[in-house]
Amino acid sequence: MEPNTARRVNRRADRYAEAVRRIDRICKGKGRKMIILITGASHTGKTVLAQRMLEQYHFPYLSIDHLKMGLIRSGHTELGPEDDDALTEFLWPIVREIIKTAVENRQNLIVEGCYVPADWRKDFDAQDLASIRFLCLAMTEQYIDRHYPEIIGHESDIESRLVDADCTPEGLKKDNRRYIDAFGRAGEKVVLIEDDYREALAELTE
């Protein structure tokens, strides 16, 4: 990684440090192992947050996107990377059972990606849910308007991405509205990124 890129990644990642430390205290305070399930719209910093937790707290980390590409490239599905709704139906049962296995085995695990249904809680019993910390991130339209160049500038901080034709201001707004509406209707707290990443993510553990 180039020095300038590394410094940029570290600056952004440090914004999450306080929130991550507080999550760690919650995990220890509950006296049980913790599954941290992170979802949200594209470009909201899900992967940076998961990577920071991995590096600082040594929790195992499962990228749903990596799972997706492995299944596609190995020929286990005819779905393509852009088939979002169908991919959620295909991937979520696999991810769900991985989470249940980690809970049964009393293991910490970070699971991060877009392919989490809004009604995910119905697939777990109360005992499982007690071990799951759910984080959903979305950006407001005002934030996208003010910070669009910065958002795009950070899109390959952790993993190299192909340029997405839908990653326009309007495309980002549509994607974020979809998460806000769907998870809001399901009764989930959606953490809205309105001004500052650090402030928004710190609210997750309050």
C-alpha cells in the first residue's frame, strides 16, 4: 500500500477506534462471546469498521462479499454480482447458519456485508439474539451531497473495487434510502451518518 493511501486509511479507521473500544467493553461486560453483524448501504464504511475490529481485537471476520464471490467463481450459483435481491435470498441462509454455529461454539465473530434481510431477527431464538450485536449504517442525502468526492475517494481503502456505474450521487441516495426504509420498517435502529463518522458510530454502543 502506498504511504499516502496508508495514512488516509489510518486516519479514517481511527475515527472508529472509540466506538470499537466501547463494543469491546460491552462484549466483556455481557460475559459471553459476541457476534457483531454489520450491514448497511454501499460506501458507508462497513468494511473499514470490520477491518479495524479485526486488527485491534483479533475477532475473526467473515466478509459476505467474499463468500458471494467464492460461490459465484466456483460455479455454485448462476447468479451474478449485481443480483442483489436474489443474492440475499441465496446467501443469507448460509450466513445465518454460520452465525448460529459460532454462537453454539461460544466464538467471537464479525460478519459484514450488504446481504442481510431486514427481518433477520426472525431466524434466531432469544438465546441466539442475546449474543448478536447488530449495526446498520446509512448516509443521509445531505451527507452524500456534501461529501460525495470524499466518499468515492475512500471506496478502495480496504479492498480494491471496480468502478461502479451506479455510484453516482443519485445512485448512492437511492441505495441508502432503501436501507433506511426497509430496516426502519422492521423496527431496527439505523445509524444515520449525517456529519461525522466518529460521532455516528459512537452512538451504536450507547
